[in-house]
Amino acid sequence: MEDIPETYNLETLEQLRAVADDLRLRILERLALQAMTVTQLAGVMGEVPAKLHYHVRELEKVGLLKLVETREKGGILEKYYRAVAKGINVPETLFQGLPPDEAAAALTEIISPFFQGVIRTTQHILRTQAWDDPDQKLYLSPEYYWMTADEFKQLLEHIEGLLKPYKERRGIEREREQALLMIGYTIPPAGQQEDAAAASTPAIAAPAATPATEGPTKAPKREICFVAGVTRYTRKDVEQLLTKGEALDVYVLGAIIFADDVPPDLVERLVHSFHLWGKLTASPEVREVLKRKGGNTSQKNR
């Protein structure tokens, strides 16, 4: 079978939107290794062929999959598909000429499937209390480093080289499919960070958890809130959530900002538990409330 290029640069926003799906990214990864029929692909991925047919057609339509061979077997025409490259890259040129808000929305489309995968895993662990399961891993640890652009590029290439042996199944005991989300970006100058944060809204919220048992008086409805990226809450945001009678178990991957007008007593009422992997910007009083709620892993306060 003819080899394929190492990388394909997305050319249109239509292609970007087509890969904004965790299942489609997994399909591309499998078909980068070898050409397969949809039935063979379904067997490898543990999915129903009818489900994959639609996604394969959509990826072929935007030019990310190609029909590379057809074979007749028992009167049935088998179609073999292959990814156009071993990896997909989102070039900066794809966003040139777009308004900043539209470019940010498009980029969010391709990032969100990964965050949704983190959300599903977190919910599974919470439901099954699988924190001590040695085969169930959830590792979140944002860190900050100082390096040149060339050093950053070399680091990413080194990491990709280390991961290459694990791209294919080896059939060893306790082998599980693992997802690794790597996000690298150059932090804007300090004066520009607050402007970007002020324009952002809560990025991703997980579906509601099961409400807490109600006693003689109605207890607040417990919800899991999983947010990713840069998230900012004003007093108005907090008050609106409180009017819904909610108590949040908050999980943050990235940075969360509580505006100066948010009083600690409202945060005390709203937040049931607080778990942070990243950076917290809040008043000392609000930080103290959140600290009591626990779970501030790898926290960088400001």
C-alpha cells in the first residue's frame, strides 16, 4: 500500500468543522495506519458499522479520507479508505482574514472534542468512584515554562518521537486506549491577557448531575460544572446561577477569574466543591472560600 504524507494542513473551515468530533479524529488516526473497509474499521474500534458509515462519508466529502481500493468478495464490493496523511495540522493561515471572534469560535470547534472527552472521563470516575482504579487515569497538570520558539518546536518534536511507539496496539496485558491532549501556546503580554479574559465566557459545562436528595426543605440542586480554557464570572453570572437553586461541583482546566465585584458570601453559597488544574484570579476573600472547598491541584493563584 502506498505510503501517505506525514502531515496534511487543513485548507478550509469546512474541513476544520468536519474533524471537530472525537470519533472522527479516531477514525482518521486508524486509517492513517492502514487502509480498511468500514466493517474492518468498526471491528477495530468496537463500533457499529452503520454508525461509522456516516462519519467516513463526511470525512471523504471534505477530502480528509480517500477511497484507495475496491475489491469484489463474494459478490460484495469492498471499499478501502485511507487518511490523506498521518497527522492533521491547523495552519495559522486558515484563520487569516477572519474576524477575531469568528477565528476563536472556529478554533474552539476543533479543541472542544478533546475537552468533552475529559468531561466524559471525569463524569465516569465520579459516578463509579474509580479514583483508585489503576487502569483508569485522568491526569491534568498545566504548567508554565520559559523557552524560545525554536526550543518550543524542538520540544514538541521530541514528545511526538517518544509517543510514536504507542500509536498502534501491541496486544499486551492491561493495554487500554489512552488520550493525550497537548496544548501549547505563547502567553500574550500581561496587558493583553485581561482583555482576552474579559471577552470570554464559560467554555464548556458538563450535563447536570443527579440532584441531591431533598429533605423537608428543597435542597440546592447539585450539578457538575466542568469548564476549560479561560473562564470569567461576574457578580451577575453568580447571581443568575444562584436563582436557579444550583450548588456547583466545579472542575476547572485552565484559568478561572472571579471579578472584583463578586462577594465571597455568594461564592460560598454557589460552590459546593472546587477543583482547579491551572490558575485562579480572585480577591483574597474569594480565594479563601474556594480553598476551603478543596481540590486546588497545581494551582497558581493571583
